[in-house]
Amino acid sequence: MNMLCKPSYVKGFVNRQSVIQNSSLCASSTCPKAFSSCLKKTTKKIEGRQELGNRQHSVSTFAVSNNDSHATDHRRVGETEDQAAIRRAKESAIVEEKMITIYNSTDFSREIHAAGDTLVVLEVESQVICNAGLDTADSLLKIHQHMDMTPCVNLKHTLQRCARDCPDVKFLRLLGDLDAPSRALCEELHVGTVPCIQFYKHGEMMWEINGLENAVENLGQGVLYYAGYDAHGKVAAGSDTLIPEISTQAELTKFLQSAGNEIAVLDISSEHCEPCVKMFPAVLAMNKNMKGHVRFGRSLVDTSEETMNMWKAQGVTETPTFLFFKNGNLEMKFLPTTRGQLIDKVLQVQRALGDGPLPGHVGRTKPSQAKAPPRRASGQAMW
């Protein structure tokens, strides 16, 4: 398995850029402080029964302390502190069962191999640094300086919600500065800044998020693109079951026939394509709001040789590319660089070729808000 797996080209296509399971035992504690104390004691007992030694204790205590620090801020409407504490305990139990802690390269290889074609999300974190390089940890410890960990804790909670609510995604957790084996794995995976979130499918890294900038948004987009879930674990309207995946000529013919007199828009993307990930939420939104007028499909060019050759024959050389069809005929090919460009183009084509006006102003971008398209980088390979 190639740990780098960040190809600029996909065979001729150019890319444009289980620890707190018994926490219910503490539910009878009526005082939040007693509950917290009980929860920590239960965690230690469970750790004692596991054969992972002190390393498991460090990671689990860190996770529990994060949850405790967050506990007083997230009572739901009508919830008492006791009810909130019990609910969080149950949620924590699910999270700890779903998020598998790994410690070294052997653990990582085993879990990636066992996942098969399931999406794997790896979170690399630190106990002492946030939005900085792992080498910063040693410097901070030497001078007894502490970083503000709050932004990383908040990101962690978003990731935990995803882990709790996304049944078809495998989540791994690595404490990157725990010991020598964990640091060696970080080097092997080319982790620089933490937090770092990497997405794997078929044993290959598809995408990664480094640092905190737009991390929550990017996490949601990654899970949405690769697994069809939004950031809250709900099956996204217009994902897998509602947007057909096109891999063969027969599937393409069926898709175009099913569109009838509607405009058919095909999103040609690839798994190793960050711009494709960024564009996909707009496709889902339009698919939901333009029903009866525009029909959307998606094809990932790097899923098979047949799929790749099919689109090469159609003159597709870059991803993402959007093909517009009317009555089975290819009307135009469009290569957007922003979501706004894509939405405006779909609206333009629908007005020109569609069978009636869309309801309301679906997804319209105001001219004053539209950004000028980035210039295409020079030297990109074209077929």
C-alpha cells in the first residue's frame, strides 16, 4: 500500500485541485460531580481489564477529560443536568466503541486491510498541541508552556458526532505524540500539522485535512462525498440512493432514458480530487431543489478501467467536469472552479433548454457576490 497516494493525475485525468461501554453503570448518580467521578472510575476499571497497558490509559483519559470539559455547555432544551450527563455518557460509550484507537503501523495496516472498501477516517491528534507541528510538543514540554486546546477539542466533538451517527464509516484515532511507534506512524503517513484527518478507501488515502482552517466544514464535505452522510450522520438528501452512480455505458444509457425531457447533468469526478469534494454539496442541493426539471448523476472515473475509458472517449480530460444532456444528446461540457459557477451554469442551461421555469430562485448567485474564476494553472497535462 502506498502511504503517499496523492497523485496529481488519475490515469490521464487531471485533478483541479471500546472503552466507556459500561458508562450506563454510572447513570444512577444524581450529582454531576459524582457521575463524572463514577465515569472516570468505570473507565479505569475497563482499561484494567484490557491488555493495552498505560498507553490505553493515556488516550482514554484524554478523551474522557475532553468530554467532561464540554459537558456543562450542551444541555438540550428541557434537559436537567442529570439527564444531560446520562445522555452524554451513552453517547460517549457509542463513540468509544466506534472510534478505534491505533498506536503503530501494524495497527494501522490491520484496520485499513479489514475495512476493505469501507470509508476509513483517521484522526491524528495530540494531548498538548493544537494547530501546530508535532515537533512543537517537545519544545512546549521543556518550557512548561501550554497551548489553548479548545479549538481542537471542538473539532474532536464534531468528529465524535460523525463517528456516533455514521454506521457505514470506520473511524480510527491516533495520538501522534504518544510514543516512538506513534510518531513513526505519523512520519510514515506524512502527518505534519495536528489535528490531521485523513480519508482512506480501498487502502489508499483519498484526501486529508491539515490543521484547523475550515476543518469542520471540510470534515463534513469529506464524509458527504465519500460516504453519503452529512456532518450529523444523516443520509444526505440526494446522496447515494438518489443520485445514481454511473460506471458503465449501460448505466449511462439508463440514466439518460430515465431523464426523459428533463435536463440531465452528469458530475464526472474522481476519488483523489479535492475540488470534486468541494463541488459535491452544490450538486446535492440542486438535485434536491430542481426535481422535475434537472436530473443529476455522478461518475467516478477512477473506479474502473471501463469507466475511465468511457469518459476519455467523450473527451473528458479533467475532474470535476459536468456534462449537460437533453433528450439523450450531449449539449455541452463545463469545467467550473467554484460552486457559484456551477449553479449559475445549471440555471442558464435550464432556462435555455428546459421545459419550464424553476420554482423560485433556486441556488442563484448574485453577480455582486460571484467571485472571478481562478486562472487555470499552466503546465497541466491534457489529452
